[in-house]
Amino acid sequence: LALAYCGTGSNRAIRILLHTAVSDVSDDVRMAAVIALAFVLYETPERVPQLVKLLLESFNPHVRYGSCVAVGIAMAGTGDADAIALLEPMLEDMTDFVRQGALLGTAMIYMQQSDTSNGRKIKAFRERLSSTVSEKHQSTLTKMGAILSTGILDAGGRNCSLVLGSRTGFTKMTSAVGLVLWLQHWHWYPMMHMFSLALTPTFTIGLNKDFKYPKGFEIQCNSKPSQFAYPKRLEEKKKMEKKRVETVTLSTTAKNKARLARKKAKEEAEHGGGAADMDVEKKDEEKEEEEKKKDEEKKDQDAEEGMDVDGEDKDAAKEGEDKDAAAAAEGGKKKKKKREPEPTSFRLSNPCRITKAQAEVCAFELKQRYRPIRPEETPFGVVMLTDSTPDEEDEDLGVVKEPSLDAEDEADPPEPFEWAPPGHPEAEDATSATDAKDKAEGDGKEDSSSGGGDKPKTDDSGDGAVGETEDSSAMES
């Protein structure tokens, strides 16, 4: 139904899908029915969150997963705040694959959105993705969803979007089929690579009659540059190495150590004699006298420094008064630099990236040499231009590089084969046939090796007899 009624908005198909989503006995069928709503209603995407709002609260986790993905497909690349608000509670769901679906749906909605969209929540979402991948307690399915979401956000260098329809209103079958195949990664992981088929580059390029693009052609964008700017790249946080602080020994601790040393020396003197005791006491007395002298010297130095500081403070105060007077005389010439306001419009060069939302606020500038053939259209995709002054030569032309048909360092394709799921009768027949073939090849190799070994070794010099005797002795042993 998803592919048969893709983009039609058929009410009959919607009724069947909703009935299947709430009544079917298979969880996979219910999940597929909810996701199919996004394909049927991609022409009117704002209807999908309304239909799926109640299904997001379903007790069945497969239905909740399908609802998250359906909202993401329908509202891809819009940055819609209401759709994000529906998916935010699902990011904390108890089931791991529901969290995966919420991450995927949110990433689709945030495709090609700047850091200022939706109250700057996209930056927090990117940080959430990076933390989810690095956390140990997260399940494998949730981590896989975070990794896929990071790739979806930056798909095609942030120059591609998920679009199921063309500019003229026709359904792009390549995108629809590629997206359906990508959704099958639920059952088979290699289908993840099919997501690239559903992507459409959001570019605008103006070409002249010779299919060359004039670099002087520009498009007017009536919005702030930050509204559609590329998001900033994440920067790794630098780890600051902590410096070791040397512990300060107080005079009291030194005295305690000396007292303990005297006590220990006395105990040793009682057992070993009094000469050591006398030496220790003399050393302790000398240490105490040295410490007293050092304390007195420090006090004298502090007193002298205090006198000098008082004099310096007075001089500094006088200098400060002179500086204040000079600043007052200048009349406050020095002022703080104010932040310049962001311009309300800017120009885009040729070629450039213009998103679907940005195209609505862009317009052609008709007062330049190259003008579009159809100026009433929105500047999006390939735009054919006419030259108002064809007699003048234009050296500032770019050439579009043609894609090469020759394979560049491509691996050879695999040989054709027939695949059947395990347990299928065809698979069992194929495995038995391959086993018989391998066995026959192995028997042929053994026969050839044994046939070659039966030939006796002979030599003209008579060494053959020696070889035969050695073989017979070896057999006897």
C-alpha cells in the first residue's frame, strides 16, 4: 500500500492502514502499516503528526517505533517544532529500539537545519548523540540509532535532503524505493546503505546556452545569514592536565617530627648507650636555634617590606589620580566596541546550496547580465540563463565536470549466484551440491597425488637400489 498509493493521500488507503496498525496480530505488520502513512501522505506532511499522535502513546513498542519513523519521514528537513515536541518524550522510552526510532526521526527533521533553528535545540541534540555513543550503559540498538542519526544529520556533506517528490509534483520512484529498502534494515543490516538512494541534493546552479555556469550570477536571499548557515563542527574538548601542588610543611609539624625523633633516639639510647642520645640532643638544639634565627630574619624583612609598600601605595595613588584626570580631559573618547547587527539579506554566488525552506525567501536579481528564462519560478535546482549582452565576452565562466564512465579503482562485481534463506529446500539442495562438488574435487586431487607417488625413483648411477633398500627398511621399522 505504501508504494501503490505513494503521494496520493487516498482516504481509503489511510483507513486500511490505521485499521491494520491497531488490530493486526503481527507486530511487524503493525509497525509497517504506521510507517506506510508517511508515504501515502508525503504531499501533505502536516497530517501525519496529527494521525500518529495517539499511536505514539500505544502500549505496543513496535507501533511507537513506527510512529517515530513516520513523523521523521513526513517532516524531513523542515525543523518543525511541533513534530520535535512529539518525539522528545520518546527519546526517554523504556524500550531501546523505540529510542532508536526517536533518534532517527528527530535526525530526519533536523536535516540541513542551522544551529539557530527551533530555539537552538539542534545543538543539544547533537551533543546527545555523541554522548549516547560513548556511554557504556546504553544498549546496542540505541547506540546504532545514534550513529545512524549522526550520519543522517550530515548526509552528503549537509547538502542533501530526504525528498520523495520532484519540483513538478511527480513522485520520485528512486527515492521512494530506496527509502523502503532502507527501512528493511530492521530485518537485515546491509539495507542501511540504501538510504543514499532516497537523498536529493539541494543545490542551485545557473547555466548558459553552452552549459557553463557564470560565476558573476547571484541570487538574493531575504533572510539573515545565520538562519540557513551550515552548522558549526563539533570541537573536541581539550583535557587540562592538573599540576601537582607541593605541600607546605608548617613549623609545628617540623617540631613534632623533631620531638618524635628525640623520643626514638632516647629509646634506642636506652638499649644501645647514651652517646647517641647526647649527639641527638645537640643536633636538636642546633636545629631549634637555626629556626629561631630564621624566624627573626623573616620578621625584619616583612617590616622593611611593609614600609616600602606604604610608600609605593602613595605613589600609585597619585599616579591613579593623574590618569583619572587625563581620562576626564579626553572626554571619554574610548568607547566599547558594539556588536554589529546581522544583515537582513545577503547574496548567494553561483553555484550554491539552497534548501527547500530557504528557496521560499530567495528571489532572482534581474538587474544583472545573466537573467533566468523563467524569473517567476523559485530559485532551486538547475536554472537556465540568458545573456543580456551576448556580444561581450565573458571570461568568468566555470565548466561543469562530466562524470566519468570509466571505473576508477573499482572492485570486480561478484559472480552471479542464487540465494535462499536457511532452512529452505533450495538452500539445502544447493549446499549438498556444493559439498558433493568439493568432495569430488578432493578425491581427484588425492588420486593425482597417489598416482605420482607410485613411480619409483631411478638413477643411472645405481643409487636407485640404495633408495629401494632405504624404503624397505623404513617400512619394516
